Amino acid sequence: AVTSLAWAAGRSRALRLGASVLVAPLRNAIVIAKELATLDALSDGRLIAGFGVGWSPAEFANVGVTDRFPDRGAYTEETVNLCRHLWSGNTAPFHGRFHQLDDFVFGPLPAQGRNVPIWLGGRDERALRRVGRLADGYHASATSPATLATRIPIIAGAAASAGRPMPRHTGR
């Protein structure tokens, strides 16, 4: 997906660039942060980062990260936090459950800095609460308006509890 987005960035100067969604726990979070930062820098700040947790144990096994499947929500949350930390230019240590960074250099920084919009996908209540707590937007793929209407209050409640504004969503 990142390679396709880079191709699209080179073909247009106006399109916003995003994929629905990169399954964060299938990837190395530092590598994806670097790839997306580079894409945002080269596209003059047109990236929307879309992340999801995945759903298929076989897909995790196929890329050798079977052990991440039970913790895929936590891994995705940490990926979001790590991306924002690295994209901000902050060189302070990052100590998470899955990633420990003490002495590092990260660049190039994205044109949007830590403000690269992050949209999260998901269907179950844990994912919807994660959207409210962490995301700038919610991508609801293959969702009817009636189903979306039941999800929005969960996202809004989590956002309010976290003291954040309601994330944008594909239903608006």
C-alpha cells in the first residue's frame, strides 16, 4: 500500500493520500512510521495514515507474527503513540510494551509533523473506543448508515472521556 501511495503522490499534486487500512500489528511499527513520514515529506503533507488491527489469525501466521494476534489492539495503540512521538521530532526515550527506544535519530520528519491525521478502522467496541481515545478519524468500511449510527455514540463517549474532540468519520 505504501508503494502505491508513493506512486500516486508522484502522479498528482492535489490528492490526499491514504490507505484503508494498514494492519499495524503485521508490520514493524518503526519501519511503518519511517515509510509514512517519508511519504508525507515527499508529498508536501498530503498523507492520512490509516491503521487497523486485523482479524485473521492465518494472516498473522503468514508473516511470522502469530504471537501478536492476541495483543493486536495494544500493538496498534502503541504504533499510533510511537508514530506521533517520532513524527514530532521528539528525541526523548520511548518506552512502550512492544518498543523501547533510548538513543535514536528519526528523519525525515513528515511535513505535517505529529499532526499527520491518523484514522482508525474497526468494528468491535474496543476498536471504537480506541478511535475516540486516539484517532483523528474513523474509517467505517462496509458499514450501513444504521450500523454507523450505533457506533458513533461509542466513539463520541470515548473521545469525551479522553477530553478530545469527536473524530471525523466516513459517515459525515
